[in-house]
Amino acid sequence: MFQRTLLLTKTYALTVLFFLLAKVAFMVCNAEGHAFTASDVLGVLGHGLSLDLSTALYVLAVPFLCVTASIFIGWPKLLRWLLNIWFLLASVGLSLAFVADTSLYPFWQFKLDASCLQYLDTPTDAMASVSPGYLILRMAIIILLTAVFFLAYTLPQPRIKTSRHRIAEALSALVCIPLIVIGIRGGVDESTTNIGQVYFSQNQFLNHSAVNPVFSFLSSFEKTASENATYNFYSKEELAQLTNGLFDSQTLPGDTLLTTQRPNVVVVLLESCGKMFLEVMPNLCKAAEEGVDFTNCFGNSYRTDRGTVSALSGYLSFPTMSVMKMSNKVAHLSAIARSLQREGYSTEYLYGGDINFTKMKGYLISTGFQQLHWKQDYTIEEQQTANWGVRDDITFKTLGELVQRHRDGKPFLIGFSTLSSHEPWDVPVNKFSEKQFNGFWYVDQCIGRFLADMKSSPVWDNLLIVFMPDHSSDFREFDEQHPDRNRIPMVWTGGAVRQPRRLDMICNQSDFAATLLGQMGISHADFTFSRDVTSKSYRYPFATHMFNNGISMTDSTGFTLYDLTAERVTVTTSAQSERMARTARAILQLASEDLSCK
């Protein structure tokens, strides 16, 4: 019995130790931009221990079954092989989890979850932000950790014999089963083991450090088991009361921004372009001064696939779901392209990367884009000019050619997603010490040349060009907790703009669709969550933003961030934070219900 107890104790203790060491490694490797002290490390280890103890029981399950079987059959070769295979799988799994969690955090700013698996469909694009050396080093670390973990689990080999007291030991094992289940569950109370239980600080980095990555990954499957997660915060009556009047789909005569209701439209989605980068984007700033500048626009999401849907379909984003990947939902989405196609517009989309990434091709075709141009339309040499595909100076030139090609008098809509301002910002510019600045300065030079070409062309007079990001990005102090992190530029320019205007009302990226259609005199009644911010019916200016397990909301009273995991407001500048948090949750519930009806 001693050898059996020793094997189980050793397995459990080693697993917990690995979790603790992984936390320290996570903090050290992600220390840049996250100051912490020795007492913070102890706080992380202490508060995260309950989750580590619970998660370690998953690793213990198979050894427990093997040890229980050995009470009756001893320790045959088959049982030893079974246990060693399990230890190998556990070692590989732990190594992958630790390295992936530590490596992805600087890019994602949230803990490892099942969403990382979506990039296995297109691994080349998923790895475009990093160098081969980066990948090789991490593969080497995974192999090394796997070897260390496996040897620690398996050496020395236990010497187990058939028990002389089978009945007593079998009863002991039987008693242990409910204890293990309770340990995994986190107790006998209504609340079960969850990520929020380890949150202890106003510093989200410390909270994230305390979270066990293996548990975070496994628990996320519960949220993604269905492609449409539902959020049930309120009763039907409460929900109706909280969301009454928030999304008005009508246009009442208001500002007239355009010289014509049937301009040719070009929508440029600027990769990751938060407003904080405008200091190195003089051409975009000049376009804002000469055109219509929406100064208080906020991005709906933190990922390209989700922000693209918000911009082009006027649809809200979700914390853990990508609507773009829901083919059966996409077919029923309202979209600018489909609305303009009904008005006789031809529609095209241009992207220098792999248009199949995140099911983008299916979304664009389903929502009304008739012709697609992407990486495969370029030469092999051009396809290799950037990690993500074709460099922006080349694709901006293509965009200009597409615009100039339309000389038949038929109105057109062209959408375009840039990519050079995506990590790793591999641009032919080294003007600034910060790579992100180089990326956005380079894109701005492309914008300047494109606008100059358009201004010198006859197409300019009837042209509306809209510059707007797909989403913002982390930079310096601008993370999800910062009120201005998701503030984005939205600039309308071109000869179809009536006069320079500055519109300071708070609005969302998703409001672009209704605002554009409203200016064109086209109904947007089917755009459930998009509001015409120039309409007299726009009476409560606010913006929401969804990110992994969090919602933030901005209105005239300030900024409030609600953490869905911790189930509380974690950051606020508003004296009405509780009201804002209720409203934000109600909007999320309303959107999820709408999604489930599609």
C-alpha cells in the first residue's frame, strides 16, 4: 500500500509543482510592460493554488485507476505501459500548455483557451507574426520540458505487488473517488471551480498570472461546445426594459454629409489602427481635416474577423465567438454590400493575404461581394513581400487600379483590408525605434500616395473613401483596461464629401453601416444593432467593446469594464458604473439571442 500511496502522492505533488513553476516562468517571460514585486509573485502563487490543486486531479485520474487495478492484479507490463503512456501524454500536454500560454499572452493579452485551435486550419497565417527562430526555440523548449516532466513522473519505477488486504484497500480507493470528484468540482457548494476564483487584484496581469492555463484551456471548451454561446443575465421583461431605445433603426433627417446619395464607395479597413497611432500618420490626419472626422468612434472587437463583421454588417461582436466563422449565421446577416447590390452597385473586395483565413471568403461572398481579389492573384514574389502576404504598397496600387477601372457609369463598392500594420510589422521602413510606429507610418505613406492618385483622377468627384480600422491594438499603456484603447479613427474623404466636418458624438464601428446607408437614403431597418449617428433619432450616444471574457462600455459619464469571468466591474471612470455594467450585459444578452435566431 505504501508504494501505491507514494506513486499517487508523487504524481500529484509534481503536477502542482509544475503549475507553480509555470506561473513564475509566465510572469518572468511577460514582465515587459507589467511591473510586479516579489510579494506579487507570492500573491499569484497563493491565490492560484486552489485552481492548481483542482486541475492536478485531472492528471491523477489515470494513475489512480491503474493503482486501484493493481490491488487485484499486481503490476503487470500492460499496466506499466498504460501508465507510462499516460505520463507521456500528460507531459506533452503540460509542456504545450505552458509554452503556448506564455508565448501567446503578449499577442492576445488573455489566458490560453480553445480559440487557439481555430488557427490550425491555416497554420501558415497563424505563424505569420513570428520568425522561424521564434518557433524553433519554442519547439525545443516543449521537447525539453516534455522530457523533464516524463522522467520526473516515471523515475524511479514503482515496485507494486498484489495487495494482501484487497478488500480494505479497495474500500479505501472507493472512498477516494468522491473526494477526487469533489476536488475537481471545487467543493460541494453551488459554485464550481472557475477562473474567477483566483482573481485577487486590480492588476489584470496578476489575475491572469494566477490562472492555471490547463484549466483555462479545458474550461473554454464548455463555452465553445456550441457555436452560439448564450448569455442569460436577465429575464425577458428586464432585458426589454434595459435595452429599450438603445438601437433605433430609423433615420430622421439630420446632417447631410455627402454631395450625392449615390457615390462610389471605397471602404478601407486599416489593420489594428487604434487612434493612438495617428501621431505617425500625417496623411490620414490630413484626410480627417479635409473630410468628415468621427472623433469619438470605438471599435467593437479585438480581432480582424470580428471587427470586419462589425464594420461591414453593422453587427455586434462577442467575447468568445466569431460570427464570421458561423456559415449558417453569415448567410442571414445584413451587410452593406448586399444593400448596395440591391441598388445596382457592383461589389468587390481586396485583401493581400489568404482570404480563406477565419472563413473570410465565405463571409464576403455570402454578404454580397461579387468579386474577390487576394494573395493568389499576385506573383509568387509579391506574395512573399510580407509575413501575412502581399505588402500594402502593392495592394494599395491594386486598389487604385480597381477604382480607375470602373468607367462604365455603374456605381461600385470596393472593400479593402490592409495587413502590413499587423505584427510583426515587417515593413521596408526603420524610421522609429518602435516597430508599431514603423508599421503605421508606412501604411500612412501608402494612404498618402493613394489619395494623391485619386485626387488627380476624374473618379474623385463622385468618390467616398472611408478609412476605419478592423480593430485597435495594445500599445504602451493602452490595453483593454485603458478607456482610449479601443478609440479608433473613422474618416470619410473624397469628392463626394460635402464639406469638412468634425462629429464628436460617441459611436461604434458597427454604426458605420446604418450611418452610410442613412446618408444614401437607403433603408437600414434590417441592421438590428447599427445606428445612424447623424439621425435626429440618435439620442443616447454610447459604444460597447467585446473582448475575451470582458465587456467595456463608454458613454458621456465615462468608461466601465465588466469582467465576465470575475463577474464584476474591474475598471471604471464613471459614477454610474453599475448602470453601465447592467446595460452592457443586457446588450450582450440581446445580441446573443438575436444570433441564435438567425
